Amino acid sequence: MLLFPIAVLTLLTALLGIMYLDYVVDPEKNLHDFPIALVNQDVGDVIATGGQQRQVNFGNQITEALEKGVPADKVDLRVISISEAERQLQSGAVYGAIVIPGDFSKRLGILGVGSVVPGEMERPIITLQTNPRTGAFGTQIVLRVGDQALTEVNKQVGKQLTDQVTEQLKPQPGGPPAPELSGATRVALADPVNVVVQQYHPLPDGTGQGLSAFFYALLLLLAGVVGAMVIHTMIDAQLGFVPTEYGPWYVHYPPTPISRFSTLLIKWGVMAVTANIVSAVYLSVATILDMPIDHPLALFLYSALAIIAVGVTCLSTLAAIGSAGLLVNLILFIVLGLPSSGGTVPIEATPKYFGWLASFEPMHQVFLGIRAILYFDASFEAGLARGVWMAVVGVAIGLLVGAVVSRFYDYKGLHRTNRVAA
């Protein structure tokens, strides 16, 4: 009587500790396949060296340097066009982008020539775009990766540009001596690139820096799990299968002659009605709190569907294995679901087994659907399609498992009658 609950609680807390700490203690070490776009629009330039003209393209050189310098096991650097980069940024497929403009080589050449002429010169720009709609933690990783990679590239370009200017200043046979590069000029040439950080489609106020989608999804999961537990307990009490206690008052109604399947149908029906009411309540609360909602109908419908999917599955689990289903639902939807949701720390910055969990864990699917509605204009490509279909699959699995198991119990005559343990 004493050892069993102690053992269960110990194992549960151990699992909680592993799941909740392992995914957050060292994101830098766990970083893998983190998608960042690299756009090279540079058209190149023609420079004169040693009396001859030659074509140069610093954008290509930087692209090659980034592909070699950025660790491929940690970052998925996607060399794509500007239109494709914008499409992936709009759908949340990449966490950021490095953009080299079309006149990059030309401006570097102007900087090299102008460095030995008095006057102000503008350094060429490389834009590091972040995607704040994918989350604040993802933005920080983009900034860190971009700063490390572009700092090294800047040094390489600076050395090459300094050598190029020095070569151009070499005196011709019989000509005047070459001018010396000043210290200020060498400093300017050694750090020629101006890296500009820019937010792509910034989030409006009232989004919690990209956390509102995660917490909204968490509310839906809790509504489904807790709702199923409440519905299961209260309906069983009304039907006389479990006692009801209110403080010192104890009530136990006579058992109702009803099949397990019919009982489950009643619970499913109550959950379906409750899901729509709770979805409307959440939407109303969000509106009162001035949370930006561009697609209220989509948010209401998807929220109701997500709650139904979670609630139906939880009720079927309880119908199949009884009170132990409470523990199973807690582990499946909460313990394993929250850290694998990708709502706070990107999946690509967690241990790889979290990516496997995210492929089927309900929390991740619900988060993708809610994030798409709130931040990505309800785009199906941004995760809403996956969220909807996975919710539909969840409802189907829950209905199938619950119907088959409860009908099997009824067929075997395993009715819900009071039994005394031997």
C-alpha cells in the first residue's frame, strides 16, 4: 500500500526531471539542423589590377566561406533565392536569413579605392534577418550564429581587400613611389563589412515576444486533459459508479444499468459541447486582453477541434484502462508534450529524441496550428495544415480505440458493477 505510490511518484518525477531539464540545459550543445537561409544577390564587379581588368564576386566568396565555416552538423544553411527565402520566412520554415545585396562587390571596390582618398566612405552592407515569429529563443540563436560566422568572414574579406588595395598602389617602373596606407585606412580595410540586423515581419505588441502561441496551445491541451478527467469523474459519479465527496458529505448513487460504450458516448458528447464553449471563452479572454487576433473564426474552430481531439483520446484511455489512464494521459500530453512542443526552445536546439517525439506528440501539432493562425496569417503552409490533419487523426484514433475497447468489454460481460477485492 505504501511502496507502490512511492515508486510510481519517484518514476514520474524522474521522467519529469529528465524531460524538462534535458531540453533546456545546453541548447548550444544540442543544436542540430537549425535552418538559416543564405541569399547571394551579388552580381560582381570589374577591378583593375596590375594594368589588367578582372571580374570579381565577393558574394560568391562569402557564400563559399559561410558554407565551409558554419558547422553543417549544427546549422542547415540553405543557399536559396531571395523569393524563396521570403517564402520560407513567411511560413516559419527558417529562423533567419543572411542576405548579400546585388551591389556588394561594387561597394567593396568603391571602399577600396576611396580608402586612400580623403572623405567619408560607406561600408557595404550584409543584412542578418531574424524571424521573430518563430520565437525569441530562435532569434537569439540566429544572432549568435550570424555574429560568429560573419565576424570571421569580415576578417577574410578585409584581408583580401587590404591585399588588393596594396597591389593597386604598387608603383609602376619609373613612376613615383607608392603612397603608404595610414593606420586608419588599414583599420577601415580590415573591417569592411557593415552587418545590419533586421527583423523580418516584426511581431505586434501583445504577443509576449512570440510566446502567446505557446501558452494558448498549452491552454488547449490543459482544457482537453483536465476536461476529460472532470467529465469522466463527474459523469461516473452521477451514474453511480464512483462515490462523490464534498467536504464531510459523502454521496454514492445506485449504479445505473448502462453499458460501457453508452457511457463513453455520453462523455464524448459532453466533451464536444464543452470544447466549443471553452474555445469561445479563451477567444473572449484573449480579445479582452488585446491580444492580436487577425483570424478569430479560424482560431475558434481550430481550438475547439484541438480540445475535442485531446479530450476524446483522454476519455478513451480512461475507458480502456481505468484510473491508470490519468497517469498515462499526464505523461502523454503534459510530461512528454511540453518540452517537445518547440514553443519555447526550438526543436533543433534540443536533444534529437525530442524531434522524434515532436513528430506525433499532440502539443507540438497544436502549437504549430495556433502559431500559424496567430503569427503567419493562418497559412496552411506554416503549420496549420499539419495541425488540422493531426487533430483529425487524433479524433479518429480516440473514437476507434474507445469504441473497440468499450464494446469488447460489453461483449465479454465486464459490466461496471461494484466488486469487492478478495
